[in-house]
Amino acid sequence: MQVRRDVRLADLTTLAVGGPIDRLVEVTTREELVAAVREADDAGRPLLVLGGGSNVVAPDSGWPGDVVLVRTRGVARRDAGESVELEVEAGEPWDDLVAVTVEQGLAGMEALSGIPGATGATPVQNVGAYGQEVATLITEVRVYDRAAGVERVFQPAELGFSYRDSRLKQQPGAYVVLAVTFALRPSAQSSAVSYAELAKKLGVELGDTAPLADVRAAVLELRRGKGMVWDPADPDSRSAGSFFTNPVVPVAAAVPDCPSWPAGIGADGAAQVKLSAAWLVQHAGYGRGTRVGKVGTSSRHSLALTTEPGATAAELMAFAQQVIAAVWEKYGVTLVPEPTAVRP
């Protein structure tokens, strides 16, 4: 366990905003992670747990307590009948894990390639892309329950997974993810390709499969083309990926000409559709490359908000609110930010 006092949140997040940290605690084992959280809680110090920092808008004022930086590593493999289970430590870099599953011929998360961040964050917002999401793969999540001071294991039914949401996200700070277990299918072929853009890239029909390595390569190429693969040399990757979730609305509220996809049945029993947030942003006047000061939309994808050196979180969130207001005024649809805006 390493403790430092000379770090800024901007150094630890892909958006590169955020002020000084009072106390940074870097942990490399599950035991150290639990001990660091307990120490902060016992001392009454404000606590922020960070993994890859890829889905966070950090405050300009910094953090007045402990930031626990999770650098735990490890993947334990076990056979489980027709599937293979991988118990993955929370700090394991997500894309490294996806690469390993492709190399080992394990199907299920190949379309989630190129997503930055740590594995422990994936169940929090039910990470998904290109037709796959982790809710379909997770068999359990081991957490530290801060209120009770004990470790717990959540089963999928207890996690309340929905589109980019979960119980863990709805109860921020209550639980610290220690490890996530995934069930994957031994196969050299991918899961059925269910995303039109990916199917086109692969040259297959929707519902077909493709070699795992081909799917990973295609997804990485698509994401790089949108500036959504983290690269310090690429200014378009100074982002949190998609800044807004695709809004889900009743069919009757669908926006003409806006791309949409079926999204099941709502609580009121009415059919719903998922609208393209990127299209809404683009057509509300905030297309690719729109800049206000040192923040704006990516030059390659209107759904990614990017920062320039010297940008502040306040600037970024003000710009995001401008986008939200413009989409509401033109289309009557409310955009919801996907990254977590941290407040001390």
C-alpha cells in the first residue's frame, strides 16, 4: 500500500480534470483495498474509490479526504460445466481482460473490446457496447459493504441490472467492488452479432457469428474511428466515452427521423424505443467539433465530450447542460449524462 499527497484528480482520469487530492492510497491486493476503505471510514475521512478513472468527472476543488486507487490484479479460471468462469480482481484493466478471453477462445465479451477502465466498474453501470453488456455474463459480484463492515457476494438477481444501471450505481458509495465473476462460452466463434454497424464491418448478417479475433479487431477499429480508444496522443480520447446514454421513450414519443431500436415494455405497459443520443446532439446544433472554450464535442463523434489542457470540470458540465437544454428545446427529450460527476 502506497500513500501520496502530490497527486491531482486530473492525473487519474481520462477527462483530465480535477483538483488536488488530500491523500492518495494505491492498493494492489484485495486485502489492501478493504483495509484502506476501512481505515478511511473509521477515521471519518471522505472516501473516493477510483479504478481507471474513465467514467468520472472529477471536481475542480479536488478531494478533501482519501482517494483509494485500485490496482489489484488477478484472474482465476474454473470450469463450470458448459461454461468457463473467470473471477477477476476489480483493478484488472478491462480491455486486457477482453484480450485474454479472445486469446483463450472464450466467447461473450469480444464486442466489449476497447472500453477503458477497470473491471470493477463494469457491473456498476452495466457496461455495454455493440450488442453485448456485462449483465448477461456476470454470475456474482464480491463487494465490501461499508455500512456493515463485511464482505458480501451479490447474485445477478440482486443487482437490479438495467440499461447502463444497477443497484451499485443507485447506491453510490455503499459498496466497494472487490471482484467480478463472469461466465463465458468456450468457442472460437463469437456470440451472435446483434449490432448492425458491427455486422456490416464484419461482412456478416445480423445473428451470424464470426471468429473472436475478427470481432475484437472490428470493434477496436470502429472505436478508434470515433476516438473512443484511450490514447494519450489522441486528443479525441480525452473523454469519458459516450457522455450521454441513449434515451428510452414510449413509441409515441419517438423523434421522427431519429434512429431508434426496440427497448421492451415500460412500467406503464407501453412499448418503448431507444433513441440515438448522438443523432439528437448532432441535430440540436452540437455536432462533431463544436467547441466552447477548452471543452466541446469530439471531432469524430458528437456523443463524446472532450477537454483540452487547462479545461475545468465546471466548463465541461456547463457545456453538457447546454447540450441537454438544446436537445430538450428542440425535441422534448431529456438526455442523461453517463459519467459520474463526483462531489466532495
